[in-house]
Amino acid sequence: MAKTAECLAYKAFGLQIHSEIPLPELARSEEQELLGSISVVQADLSERWRSIPKVSSSMGVADNEVLFEVKEMAIFSIQSGSLITVSPAAEADEDCVRLFILGSCMGILLMQRGVLPLHGSALVINNRAYALVGRSGAGKSTLASYLMDQGCPMISDDVIPVIVQNGHPLAIPGYPQQKLWQQSLDYLGMNSSSYRPLFQRETKFAVPVHDRFHAEPLPLAGIFELGVSPDGPVAIQPVLGMERFPVLFSHTYQKQVVDRLGLREWHFGLLASFVNRLPLYRLNRPAEGFSAPAQAGLIFETIHNSLKEG
């Protein structure tokens, strides 16, 4: 992976990103963004990787710096919420390196900056943001894409930055790209030959959504946790009381570094500042078949009823 001589300015996750590594998925930006600016640079991290205290075979943490290694691809350093350094292997796949910069690295960096990164998709419904979270395979991206087809623009996919203003959570836009499995493309009638396969996932594809992307922050008005029930049916129920905390914690992006960075108190305090103001729901679907239309119908009905009650 060759280093570029030019440093370009992009925007994503509420940040202006000055990067030595081209990030073609992102829009260019010459203006200050809501959450400030960061830098992405390329440098040799091999000596730093050998010396940093390890918390696992693939991660090291010291003071305000996190390093992690992806074998045969790159070593990444995220430092003080302002700098991402990439040390790529000689034959590193550029698409793969960018996935980690815009995913794992950004999740850690946002936490270092005091921003909550939720793992899921966020969309616009009735001029407010709603998040879809859930474990891998729960159907977040499929449902998000179906909702976009129904006229609900995407705010972010995979990493949803959330800040709190006056006790109310605000969802910050990511960048205009979605990741969809081949099965999801088939369900949605989309031809996979039009899209680029993601690294080591030949059946998962990068899908640009420029014309269906909402680029401004919006109040986060609710979260739907997606789950799978082997025998169905599609059903929804509210998540109440103290059960809300583990839901939000379990769907924090890169949650394994919260304690390692000494951020447990910050994380708990941030969640506590808005958890009782934010409706949470558990939305289950059957394991087989395409249930996105039924799920979307329940989401719209639930939001409509909550607005009437409010």
C-alpha cells in the first residue's frame, strides 16, 4: 500500500478528517465540522507495537493510545482522540485498510473524544433519527435498506456517533455507504455485480447511498434492538427500566475497550444522562424468510403511537 504525498480533507462522523490515505467513500470538506478535526497518517508502528503493554495478542493499550494488529494487513494506532496512524503490510489490501480506519479505529477514537459510538444503522423517520441495533445476523442492514426504499434516508451504517445536548441524545451522520450481504441484495432485488465485495467477505458488498443519505445531525428519538426468534412471528415489545442499560452497553461499538481505556465511569454516566428519555424496543423476526416489510410496519406503527401519546 503506497503512501500518498497529498493530505486531503474529508468529513464523516461529525469530524473533519485530514488524511494521508485516500478515503474515497467520504465527501470532501474544507470547513470545520461539529466535533472538530482529526488526522490519519501512515508511519512505521512496528517498534511501538513491540513495546506497548498488551491486553491481548492483538491489542495494546498505554495512556491515551490504543494499538491493534490485523495480521498480514496493518497495525493501527488511535491516540488521544485526534490521531489515527496506520502501518500497513507490504501487500495490504487498500479497501480492507479503509474498512478498519472507518470502523474499528473510528469507534475507539470517538470514545476517546467522549462520543458514544453505537453499533448499528440509523435512519430518518418523521424528521428524527431512529437506530437499529442487534447482533451480527440480526438483519440490521437488510431492514435499514428496506426502510430507505420506503423513503427513510440513512444517517449512518455500522458506527452511529451519539452526543448528548441538554440531556437529549443527538445522532451524528457517518458516511454514505452501506454494507449488505448477498442474501439481502437478493431479497431487495439488487444486483451484486454493481457493487464492490468487501475484504475477505466475497458475499458482502459496499453499497453507496449518496442519494439516500441525510448529512445533518438529528435528535435520536428511539432504538430498536433486532433479534431472531426461530419460530417467529414478527413481534415488538418495549425495553423497560434497568434493562435499558445492558442493551445500550452491549451495542456500544468496540465496547471491549471501555474498561481498558478507563472509561467505564464516563460510559455509564453518559448512558444515564439520557437512558430514561429514549424509548427502546425489542423487535424479533423469524429466522427464515424476508420479514423486513412486517418489521417496518411495526416500527412505523410504534413510532406513530408514541407520537400520539406524547
